[in-house]
Amino acid sequence: MRAHPSIPVLLALALAACGGSGDAKPADTTVRVQVIPAPAAPGSGEPNLSVAPDGRVYMSWIEPGPDSTHALRFSVLEGGGWSAPRTIAQGRDWFVNWADFPSLAPLPGGRMAAHWLQKSGSGKYAYDVRVAVSGDGGATWRQGVVPHRDGTASEHGFVSMWQQGDSLGLVWLDGRKYGASAEEHAPGNEMTLHYTTVAHDGRPAPEREIDGRVCDCCQTGAAMTSSGPLVVYRDRSPGEIRDIYYTRMVNGAWTEGRPVHADGWKIDACPVNGPQAAADGNRVAVAWYTAARDSQQVKVAFSADAGATFGPPVRVDGGNPEGRVDVLMLDGGAALVSWMERAAGKGVEVRVRRVEADGRVGAPRTVTTSSATRSSGFPRMVRAGNELVMAWTAAGEPSTVNAARMPLPAD
């Protein structure tokens, strides 16, 4: 853990206006960021954030241990700092990856669920999803179960989880249809999108295929609307168009995937840059990265009918984005988008920007500087009342988990 004092740090912004419609406002704002020292050991990474029904913020991360072991740990934000960390699970045969990382889902009544990835064979991408549940606020955990029943030594990951009634709903990318080709992205190798639920006692229900051909290794995203769950993912057409699609659960069945917007990004391999979604009642925001027509952009699109339809996208980046997006809903139907932006001579910056539902954009704000290397991972953010809490991996030898809080941008 870095020895930074937990005091406000003033980060002056002087971001020049660039290209797209997202830069209508000058970026001359100063944002007040307060570092929250993380209780993660040196070498930790892949932090994730979630909010419990009571509003408390949870952070999970992967921490290295002796003899090549890894542990999934979590902590709760209490007052000005994080609680003493607890361990969810640990093992020696884990699949630890910068882009495919664990998550924690706090549920009502002190129940919790978590997922991680565990090797299932000798292949580079032979690994299973493991899901464990707790009924006592994370003090104890049931043994992890595998929610998919195919039994193949293939890739299973990029999980999104949500509360679904008394159960846990989850989706994942599934490699059971992958052929024996040694070429990872061979045309015949197809990842699929699957769904199931896990009961409060840890029993998984039968799984269902949602989409039979999706992008290989882009994160999925999920949001609970007033009409039910919505899932976003990067599709893969027969012609290798890899745009962002969404599906909704309607009357117990998943709708056929549809594009949030037809970017038309043709790319022959996975860009490892998935979408994210957030919802507040019927209002939904989806953020994503695309490089269609050789133009790298971060976009957000809004729905006012629980994802039945989406409006035209709004560009939010500053002209040279790395992607790695996140999104959350704000009051009045606005959204806050985070992403990584390449900055001349400074690696990349982790930025946030408020976008109104009518397309108006606020000034971009820089939360921290980072690196474009894979080891810097995917910054995550959640809303805690009138504050924004963010967590990210600081690349280095060793890596560290960092966290900070700041007021929600009002414009």
C-alpha cells in the first residue's frame, strides 16, 4: 500500500478542447480529489467496486500470497477509510488477468456473492468461473461453484452479476464452442454469451445461451432497470463487425441482441475494450469504446424506456482515447462516464465527464494519471451519495491498488 496521506489533493485541469462534440466546454476546472489509502498488499491489482442496498461502498481486489497463491479480498468504506480486509477465497490455480477480473455483489439482508476465475486445464485460456455466496456479510463463504455445466477446458469469464429476486443473476462469455485451432482468433472459434441464476444457498440453475457469437474477450456490463435486467456486450458478426449490443429480459426470456448504435467497427480480433451500463428506473446509459473508420472514440447513449430503444450517441472523449470505460447514473437522467485518455508526454489520464440526457456535456475532469500498459487494468467507479468513489491499479514493480473520492460533477 502506498503511504499517501488521506488529505484532499488539488488536481488542476488544463485540457485543451479537441475535435468531437464532447469538448463544447473548456476544461479549466479544478477537481478536488481525496486519496483513500487502500488496505491491499503490494503486488495487488484488479480492483472492483460495488454498492450495497444500504449505500455502503465495497471494494474487492486480487492479492498475491506465498507459494504462487492468490486471494480475493474485500473491504468496506467506513467514514474516511477502508475497513480491515477480509478474504473471500484463495488458491494456487487461479487465472489472474488484467481485463478479466473478479467482482463482488452485496445483496439484501447481509447476503453477498463473489466470482473469480480458476484454471481448468493446461491451455492458456482454459479456465472456469467460480461463484461463492455468503449469508453473514462476508464473514464466511460457501465453497465456490461453477455456474456452467459444459465441462470443457475452455475460456469462461468476463462476468457481470446483479440481484434478481431472491437469487443472483449473472452472464459470462463462454468458450465451449471453441475449436481445436491453435490460432486464438480463428474464424471458426466462437465465444457465446450465457446466463444463469445462483440461489442463496449457492445452487446454480440451468444455464441459457443468449447470443451464439460474441467478441472473444471484451467485458460484459449489466444494469437493473425498473423493467428488469439489461446486459451489454460486444457482438461479433459473420463479417467481423464488432459493435456494442444489448439484450433485455422480458417476461422471463432474453430478447434478441440489438446494437446500441451501428458504429460498423470491422476488426478481425478482439480489442479487449468492453461496454458498461447503468440504470435508474427506466433511464439507462451505455458507454463504450469504438475505433470504427479508424476514429477512436468513447461514446454514451441514453434510453428513457428501460432499454427498449436508445437515442443517438454522444461523444465524450478528448480526441485520443484508450477506452476502458465505466458509467453511472446521476440525478435528472444525466450520466457520468469514465475512460482513459492518452495525454502527450504523460502516459494516460483517467478522466470523468458528465453528460446530460439531451446530449449536453460538461468539462472533462482528470482524476489521476496512469499508464496505457495492460497492467494498469480498468478503473472502476461508483456513486456514494453526493460523492464519486474510484479505484484503479497503479502499474509498477510491485503494482498497487489505489482509491479516491471526489464530489460528483455538477456540470
